[in-house]
Amino acid sequence: MNIGIVCYPTFGGSGVVATELGKALAKEGHRIHFITYSQPTRLDFFNENLFYHEVDVQSYPLFQYPPYELALASKMVEVVQFEKLDLLHVHYAIPHASAAYMAKQILRVKGIEIPVITTLHGTDITLVGKDPSYEPVVTFSINQSDGVTAVSSSLRDETYEHFAITKDIEVIPNFIDLERFKKQKKDHFKKAICPNGEKLVVHTSNFRKVKRVEDVIKIFIGIRKEMPAKLLMVGDGPERSKAEALCRETCSFEDTRFLGKLDHVEEVLSVADLFLMPSEKESFGLAALEAMACEVPVVSSNTGGLTELNVDGVSGFTCDIGDIESMTKKSLHILKDENLPNFKEGALKRAKEFDISNILPMYESFYNKIVESFKISAV
């Protein structure tokens, strides 16, 4: 199949999932065309079935904000027309779904019909999409899609609750490439960070308010009171400076390292003993799945799709949002020497259920269903 994938090319969950999906589809023989404004972060190898089409947004003095959506729609028209695409798969509703609708109408005038699938990832629904200035367009473009998927049942339910959606939404969860995300032998790295055998706690995120990064520091302080431990903070964002300040105030700065953005986070996860994700909202929790794949148990909040991913007492624990005391207790329970091996084993076992080899056929089946029903309706 000849497929166009539209996504954000950044470190965020939707861009990572879209890129990894495209790479996996290309390995299966599908021709994949990425359409976005810069090369996706994870598009880091050559394959004869992978193509990248850059959206060029011209800046003119007349425009306060360059019209990316128009440039994107034009590029979609061009790629569909000249590459003879069978399907457009757009990840993240804003503005990709509405741009795809515009492209579809332009192509129809040219006598070209193409189905569009929209995948909802989270903040396009739970945060940005709810904004009154975007809601009508989000609702319209989702309903005009030929197929719609969501990365968790929680996200699907929230979409139906807050938007007047008439389309069926298929739940296809996020996935993990267990060939890449697996525990590596990095004993020298662990020894350098934890020279005296301390337990290593890790958090990775975009350091936005919704991730509750300060809760991570507070949980770590509670752990550190009971046992020797170190904390690695991976990522960057607006809340990083507050988190660093809190570390200094609580005298935990010498046991905490802020590493910034990392391309190969699996190397850090390979030496971790516990992963913390106390988020206020999390439609799936891809970072938690990456940790589990590296045999790292997770203590998370019980919001959104996290309860569908993190199994209490098996891969870790879920707690109420903001319940620092409970998260600290659960963390200490996992980190006990007699408990940790079982939780590490449970985390990996759970991650294997989301291996890309299990999820990819779900996407291929959905593609075929949408393409076939589109052909019938177009007759």
C-alpha cells in the first residue's frame, strides 16, 4: 500500500509513534511518505520504501503567523497526486485533520479520491482541542475523516464525552519496538551514577505543567529518606527551572542529575530501578511503556490510559493524582531488594503485549477496512 503519514516531527509521543509506525510499515513492504515541516526525529535510517516530503512555509510581512495549514494541505495534494497514494494517515487532529479535509476537497475537484484516517493521541483532544477557538474545527475534521483511531479506551471515551463525534473510533494502542527498547549491559554507567549501590529512579518528559515534575522531586525526597537513591531527570521544558530550584531548596540537588533531551533514552532506562510518571493527564503513557520494555517498573498516576497500561502489583502501581505519600510508599515497596526482581519481570512481560509485531497487524487491518469501504462508498 502507498501511504502518506502526516505528523509532528518532534520528540513528543504522537510524532514518535507515527514515525515508528511508518518505519515498521516500510519494513513490511508498504511505501511510506512522511509529510511534515522537518525530518522526524526517529527517522534515522535508510529504507527504499521510506520517503520524506518537507512542507515549506513561506514567511511574508503581511502574515503575523505563517499559514502552515495551507502549506501542509498544498503539499498533501502534491504528494497524493504525484506519488499516487492509496491513503492519508494523519496523526494529531490539530491542524492535520483539517488540512487533510481541505486537501481531500481539492483533490476531488481534480478527480482524485483518497480516504483519510485520523489518529487521536491525547492533548489534541484533552487540552488543545477543548479550547473554544479550535473545538468546532476539531469536531468537524474528525467527523469528516473516513476512519478514526485513538491510542486508548480512555481517550476514545473522553473524545465522545467532550465532542459531538458521530464516527466510530477504533482503539489501537501505542506500541514499542522491543529490538530497540530492551535492557542493555551498561554496568559502567550505573557504577558511575550510583557508585555506592544506590537505587536509581528515572523520569522522562517534556517538563510541562501537566507532567507534575515537582511531584517527581517530592516522591524522590521521600524515597531518599528511607534508602540511598539517585534521580535522573531526562527531557526539557518550561517546568525544568522550577524542578531544579526545588532540588536546591530541599538539598537533594547532589543526588539529582538533569540530563536534558536524549536521543537514546533506552541507555538510561537500562540502568534504572524505578520510573516515575505522576502526570495529571496521560492518554497512553508511551514513556512508561518504554521504561517497562527496559525492565523498569513504573509508579504512575491513575489518569487516562495509564490504568490500561500499568498493571497494579505487576508492572508497578497506580495512585491518585497528587498523592505523594502513596506514590512514595509504593516506590519504596518496589525498590526493596526482595521485591524488585519480580516487578522488573512483570514490567517486561506487560511491555511484550505492546510489541509492534502485535499492534502493526491491527493498523494494517484497519487500513484495509477503510480503503475497501471507501471504494464501495465512492461507487
